[in-house]
Amino acid sequence: MGFLIADILVALIALLHVYILVLEMFLWEKPAGLRAFRNTPEKAALTRVLAANQGLYNGFLAAGLVWGLVAGEAGLPIKLFFLVCIAIAGVFGAATAARKILYIQTVPAFVAVILLWLQI
């Protein structure tokens, strides 16, 4: 049962990163993207290429988590690797961009790591 809960959390984190991909790659200059990242249209226009690059990386993180989920038991190290990457990126983002990233990204990843670790 605990493993199922951990995998559900991993799937939700993957979905979150797909959502971030969409915001950063496709909605950066749209109202939803401007609101989510508290950007002005001018700043968004200047940073759209950087945001798209970040979005692509978020997509790779989501793909890694999905890969780990699809791999079943053999996917445990894959999930742990990508969750740790997400947690570290979240700490960096919280320190350099916005503190809310710590709660949106790092805390869920850290909780998922703990839940998966308890299953070992």
C-alpha cells in the first residue's frame, strides 16, 4: 500500500513538471504564464527563449519519473534519481528565484523520496 501511495505522489510530481513545461514553453507570454511567474509582458518577451529551455528540462524530469514508474520495481533507482534532481533544483530555485519553489518542488520530491526509501 505504501508503495502505491509513493507512486501516486511520483505521478503527481511528473504531472506538475509537465504543467511547468507547458507554462514555460507555450504559455510564457500568455496571461496564465505571466500570472504564474509574476512577469510583465516586456520581461516575458525578453526571457521567452530561456523559459522554453527551462520548460524542456522540466519535461525531461517528468519523462524520467514516468520511465521510473513504467519500469516497475526496477524503476526505483530511476525514480529516486529524478526526485533528488528535482529536490536539488527546487532548493536552488528557492535560493535564487522564489521561495515558493521550495514548497512546490522540493517538499513533494523529498516526501516522495522518503516514501520510496521506506519501501526498500
